[in-house]
Amino acid sequence: MKKITLISFVLILILGLSFSVSAHFQLILPTDETISANEDEEIGIQLIFTHPMEASHSMDMDKPVKFGVLNKGREKSLLEELESFTLDGAKSWKTLYETRSPGDYIFYLEPAPYYEEGKDLYLTQYTKIVVNKMGMPTDWEKELGQKAEIIPLTRPYGIWTGNVLRGVVKRDGKVVPNTKVMVEYLNSSAFTEFNDAGIFMPAESFNRQYVKTDSNGVFSYGIPKAGWWGFGAMMKGDKIDGKTHKIGGVIWIKAHDME
């Protein structure tokens, strides 16, 4: 009996590690994704590397390689605007940004590669989110040329619960067919009150959803609940120091209930 118990414990430990690695998700979280004419022009932005649906531990982030914003075709680096802070014991980053004119603001991030000791590999998730001001669409469908990228085919803001998000996955500018896209919900008010906590998951398989791209690299997903949703497509990258390197394109959107 003790031997069986020990084997079970080891299996649980291994499976837990596997789930933990697969659930790593890079976040760019603004205090608001749509800004109306009567709202504050300044937004707060946080960069966090964590497990959104499980609301478990976050990981330390080194200073990003790139962090910037694209608005009306013009890019601006915000790297030097970042300051570090600690979330759940993990180093994260934040800044304030003033939106000056109507239109779309695409915030994009290339984090420093993260070494996952348990798997002996590196992870880099190229992440972006679109913030809109005063309802004027200008840039949301633009391709940034990230090494791994999800380009939205559905406008990624002003989304109602029940809408379907469609996007195309690319690597080095080329579509990536038949690849998995991981979908997670931000399930914790611990992330500076971005979401309400308390989602019950009947089993581990509910922690994250998966969809696959078609032959054209396109995927779609119906949004079942209001709140922040992350979409991440992981793929093989160039090795770092002879070790496996997984890269991913990530995009975040927020859905709202129709009242």
C-alpha cells in the first residue's frame, strides 16, 4: 500500500509540474481596454507572468527586451518607462500611459526568455493587447512582425459575452497551420481587481481550453463569460545555449455582459 501511495504521489507531482509549465501565460493588463470621451486619458499597465485560470503562483520577470505601443502606424518604445514591482513574491513590471488622441493603441511585449528549470527549456511569449479610445478603429488588425504573433480577425475590443474571437497564428510572418492555441480566463481578483474570483472547475481539464488552427492558420473561440481572456499559440523557437526554446504568440481581450 505504501509503495502504491508513493507511486501515486510521484505521478501527481509529475503531472502537476506538466500542468504548471503548460499554463505559464504572459499578461499585459491595462486598467481599461476601452476609453470613452469622459474617462481619464491615463491608464495603468501591468506585465505579469503567471497562471491565470489556476490563479496560482507567478514567476519572476527579468526586464523585457521590448515593450512599446503602436498608434496610427507610429511606434513608441516604453521600455524605459517601466518600473518593477512584486506580485505574490514575483518580480513584475508596470507603467502609466496617457492616451492623447482617439484610435487604437496596440501594446506589445517581448519578454526576456524565461528558463523553466523543471523542463530544462526556455520560454518566450510575444504578447499584445489593443486598447481603444473613443470608438475609432485605426490599428487593431495590424501585424507587428513579432517572431510569434496572433493577428486578430475579430476586432479585439468592444466584445460581448458570446461573441466569437477569430485570429491567425504566424511565425516569422508565415501562417502556422494545425497548431494548438491555448485559451485561459483570468480567474482571480488578486490581479489588482481586474477580475472577480471564484470560478468553480469541475475537473483539471477545465483549467484551460484548446483549439487548433486550420490549414490557413486561423482559429476561432466563442467567449462564454465576461472578463479577461488570453490566447496563446506555442511553437518551436531557436535554441538558447543549446537548450530547447519554445516561443508563443499571445493576445488578450476582454468581454462584457450585455445588460
